[in-house]
Amino acid sequence: MNQTQDQLILVDLYDHKIGTISKSEAHCKPLLHRAFSVFLFRKDEMLLQKRARDKYHSGGLWTNACCSHPRPEEDLAEAARNRTILEVGADCQLREEFSFVYCHRFHEALYEYEYDHVFTGRYDGPLCPNPEEVEELRWVPFAELEQWLLERPQDFSVWFLTAAPKVLSLLRSRQEN
């Protein structure tokens, strides 16, 4: 990874850029940085990815189609689209829905403290998972996902547990209209 790819955007509580920092330093201290999460859906199903087991955190857990960090020189929406192509092979229009801040301590030297921008996109094409990022992909009906979240929250990444119910609510309300 080159130095530019390793740099993340530090932000304040209102998502104003206040600097840059290396990815490793941002995650070994609780330093708030910009991130994004992409949720892909088709009809009444959501695409889930099981993170590759050797990821530095949350390996083997189920989560949304794609999540990452924009780099200092990248537009947020373009970074989300490009990373979604890289991780799962899906290219589609994305819509920013909402954002939220979360902090999670994995252990004494590994944190996620992110200002997470959530995007959705409708996609029904072929998928090509990147094995460095993704162990498995699976389309899950909304109703099945809702039940799974209630019964086995330990199967999911921490950010997914916060964002998924909000995304499901948005998608269901659009189906009704």
C-alpha cells in the first residue's frame, strides 16, 4: 500500500476535515475518521458479505456489501462506488442515505471510531468477490435478515448492527410507496 492509500481523513463530530493520519494509527487509537458503508439490494433482498477471516478486525463476520475509507484526494461518493467495484464487482449508482458515528474497542490497541456515511444501491448483476476482502457473498431476504439480526447479533460487524435496521426501514418504506 502506498502512502496516499494509507492516509485516512480525520474529522470532527460534524464531519469537518481536521487532518489526515495513517490507517494503522487511526485504528490503534480512537481517532475519529471518515468512512463509508455500502448496502446493495434487489427487490426485497440485501447483499451481505462475510468478511475474509484474515482481515485485521471483524474477520468472518457478516456485514454490508462494502465498507472502507475515502482517501484525502477522493470524492466520497466516487470512493464508495470504486471500492464496491473492487470488493464485490458491482458497479451501480449509489445514493447517500444518512451518516452516524460509532466507536468500538476490539482490544487495547485496536479501535474503530468512524463517521460512517451510508450509501444504498439497487443491483441485480453479476458479482465478483475479491478474496482478500470477502469470504462469501449472499443475498438475504429482508424478513430473514431482520430475524437473523434479532437472534444472532454476534454474527455481524458492529457497524452493521447499527446501520442495517435503518437501511431496512428506508428500503421497506420505499417499497410501500
